[in-house]
Amino acid sequence: MTNNISVDVRSARKVYDATSGTVVALDSVSVQIRKGEFFTLLGPSGCGKTTLLRLIAGFESPTAGEILLNGTDISGKPPFERPVNTVFQSYALFPHLTVRQNISFGLEMLGRPKDEVARKTDEVLELVKMTAMADRKPQQLSGGQQQRVALARALAPEPEVLLLDEPLSALDLKLRKEMQHELKRLQLETGITFIFVTHDQEEALTMSDRVAVMRDGRILQVGNPRDIYTRPVDRFVADFIGETNFLSATIDGKKVRLATGDTVAASGVEAHSEGAAVTLAIRPEQVRVDDKGGLAATVAETVYFGTDTHLHLTLGDGSELVARLQSPPSGEIGLSPGAKVSVSFTEGAVQVLEH
Amino acid sequence: MAQTAEQKKAREGWLLSLPALTLLILAASGPLIIIAIYAFLTAGEYSGVIWDLSFKAWFQVLFEKDIFDGTVSLADAHLTIFWRSVRLSLLTTLLTFTFGLPTAWFIATRPLKQRALWLFLITIPFWTNLLVRTFAIMEVLRVEGILNKILTGLHIIPEPLQILYTDTAVLIGMTYVYLPLMVLPLFAAIDRFDFRLIEAGYDLYAGRLTVLRRVILPIIRPGIVAGSILVFVPSLGAYVTPRVLGGGKKMMIGNFIELQFGAGRNWPLGSALALILLLIVGIALIFYVRASASENKDG
């Protein structure tokens, strides 16, 4: 079991001394990252995701806990003794070196023979499709090209683990989408373990094998994108990943009772005692609007998004609910503000969370 | 159309700088022309020049004729002075760099608010006259001076060191005087340096010294070159420091030139020496322009 674990973070804690007392950047985080997986650390800024990445890279040492790579404790090793490479958010390409020299830097430092350095560099240049730019300086490249060079430079020494610190955040939307595919392709082709840091939940969902959602220096949930999206462990995760409706309710037998007095089926009821106050999470796309006798609701607003139309609804008790409906060919959903509708939820769509 | 009018205006604008240009041309090239002419004239008996074309001064730069038998030999004393000047200037540049790099690094890595204070402290020595500061160094270095008192008092050395009136004293003095000229351009270069590149270097298996050699130094090279020129050029022509700390015995080119216009009563030789000094400085500047030009081309 342990031999397919690449990075094993054990109760890693990182405390910084600031003028206003100590800041806990990482609060006893434990996580196991498997070999060859695309693992994403997702969270808002200041959640500790970059700190965790820097601990693995070796730029910072943990205040407590340890970090194992392939079963060996590397906590005390400097970054230049760890078979781990980083793609920096700012790319951090060497401005005085050409693209080729940037890429061969790591191989040279490892003392590889000259012909091997040249061969590997050419290979990686080919891999990121930058062969034509090999003799340019980083400043002569566009953002997307610099990104590819940064990737190539980190991949060239064939690290055990590749760390990516929000590498796509500086790119425009179209280029970002392109690079997402590119990254995924590179990861599959090289088989290297990727640890990817992002605050973009969509990026995390589309690219990752597994995602760890972080907040305030802790990991809240680890799982594959589907698990995280469909079964968030708490309100923060549900809210951070995608859009979610939250409704207050109480446990009533095997169902939950809403403030409107209606009862609906929900998953996760068993974990709570009868009468307990809970929060329900329902994804907007799982809300159905029809006239088949569900919850009574009034349309407050319709917002057209092209493929979807968002319907802002008000329930009987005044609580709000958003439904995401596929836009019809005409684009007109045929409901105007004030219309009375009835609302129901797709089977299994209602999640019970702690209040 | 508007652009042409603007261009015309810009072309005519240089006329406004005419007074300044005139002053610069007269003040800079005037003395230079005089020196260039004097170098090819005959020395007057007591001072000044006689208006006779002569290459004797240039001959005297390197050779001397024995007054008794008229044999020509290399002017060892002159060569010693040249060699001392170049050697001490190079050593001064090296020492200011050795002390200046950590200093500039320290300042550049302070929080933004503290940096101004540190830079201000670096410039404080400029507030006092160079001569006064040089005499202060003399006070530190002399046999009964502070340095020797401390060293003998702590029994680090049994006898006071004779540092004053040696090359070492001149070197110490010049390093002290020109250190800020090295620190400031180095600071400017390090200030622009992206410190994340150090992490990138470590990440790519370069140790600390390798990162210094392969990443930091090449990137701050313009600052190193600028600082070296700013230190080397005035060191080469230094006058006050070698005069006071070298005690008139350990002359550098500057003192030697002064000697020709004073007690030596050989203005043409002084002029020729001054032109040679100018030539050496010119070569150093060409090296600087080349170095910064190739940097721009690379960048």
C-alpha cells in the first residue's frame, strides 16, 4: 500500500512569527499523494495551499511534522537535494539565459553528461512545442510561451514530483483552457506526480485525479472531483466548489422539514438526531421547476447566461433558491418575475450538512 | 502634420541648451587641449613651457637619460608608479566589491521603509571633506593610532604595525573613500533582482555558491560593471589619499603628475602623463560601454 504513495505529509505544521504574534499557516496537515496522480490543492488565498507546496519543495521547513518522499523523510533536506521541481507562479525564468539554457540548467546542475543534457533538453523542448524558440531570451516570449518554458525547465530533470504553484493564473481565459489540456496531456505522457495549487475550482475539477480543499491551514476534504462536488463535507466546501443553495431545515424522521413546513428526502439524514437543526445544500442544476405539486415558489428574477438561465426563486417562508435551467432554443424560458411555480429536487440532490 | 510641427519644435529645442553646451565644451575640452599641446612642447627652465615642438616628454615617460654618460635606460621609478597605480586601483575595486556586495545585499533585502535610512547612512561620509576624512584614517592607522593601541592592548600583536606610509595604507584609504561608489550601483542592481530566481536555482539542484555564481552575479552584472568603473577610474587618478597616507613616498600617477607641474618643473612630462592616464581611463570606459551594450543586446 505504502509503495504507491509518492508524497506523504504527516501532521505538517507551519507557524510564522509576525509582528502581531504568530500566524498558523498550516495546522497539522496530513495527506498522502499517490504516484502518478494529478493532485490539486484548492482553496482561497491564505488557506495554506502554497505553504504546503513550499514545504514539499523545501523552500520552507515545517515547524512540526514530517514530509516523506517515496517513504524517506525529506523534511531536513534543502530544495537542491530533493528530486522535486517547481513551476513558479511568476515562472521565475532566468532572464540572462536562453530558453534552451534555462531548460538544461537543472540537468547541468545534476552533473549529467553533455550529450545527455542536450538530448533531454531537445526532447522536452519538443514536448512543450518550443523547439523553434530555443535560442530566445525569456523576455522575448509571450506569457503562454514563458509558461511552457517554465514547465519544460521543471520537467527536464525528470523529477519524482512536479509542483505547480498557480501556474495558469497569469494567462487569459482562452490560453488558460489550452494550457489546462496541455498540462493534463504532459502529466499523462510523463507519468510524473503533479501537485497543483489553484484557487480556481473549475480548474481543479477538470484537471485533477483528486482534490484537497483547504481553508485556514487545514484540509477540509480530499477526494476525486465528483465526490467533492456531489458530496461536500461542509458548507464551506459546498459553497467554494461551484454554486450551491443553502436552506435551513430540521431532521424529521427519515426526511428533513424545511422552514416552509414541507418535508423533502435528503441524503445524510442518518448522521443527525431527530429534530436537529441542519443546513441543506442543493446544486442549482438539480432544482426542477414544474407544476407537479412540489414546493410553492415565486419567481423573483431570471438571468440569462446563454446555455443556462438562472431562475431566482422565493419560497413560502421567504428563503431564496436559485435554479439553473437549460435555455430553450428560443432563449425565452417563459417565466417572468411574479410567476407562481412549484419546485422539486432531483433524487439524491439534497445533502444534509452541519448547521 | 502636427507631428512634423512637434518634430520641428524638438529639433529647435536644442538651442536652449546652447549656454550649457558652451560651458561644457569650453570647461571640458579647453584644459584638455592645453594639456594635449603642452605634451609636445619643451619644458621651461624654471616652469612653464617653451613653444618648441618636442617629443622629449613622451620619451621621458618611459625612459631616462643618465646625466653623466648619456646612456638611455628604462625609467624604473615611473614604471613602478604606473604599476602601483594600476595595482592599487584594481585591488581597491576588488576590495570595495568584496565589502560592497554584502552591504548592498543587506540594504536591498531590508524592508522598504528601512532602506532609505541605510542608503542615507552610506552617503554620510560625503558630508565631510575628503582631506579631513583621510587625516582621520591617518589617525587610525599611525603607529600610536587607535588600531595599533587596540591590537597591542588586546595582545593580538606584540609590536605596533607600521601601516602608515605603505601601499596598504593607501589601499585601506581608497577602499574606505570609494566604497559608497560601489555600494550604490550594486544596490540598484540587487534592488531590481527578482529574489524568486534564487528559489528557482535551488529548485533546479544548484547549491548556494552555484546560485551566486550562475544566477545572481550574471544578473546583477551591470551593477558590478558600473560600480567597478566608478571605483577604478577615480582610484587611478587618486591624489589626496596616496599623498596623505602614502606620505609622498608611495606615489600614484596623480601625485606624479602634480610633481611635474610643481617641484619637477616639467610641464610637458606632466601633460603627457595626464594624457596617458586619460587613455587608461578611456580604455576602461570602452570596456564598460561594451559590457553594458552586450547586456542590452542580450536583454
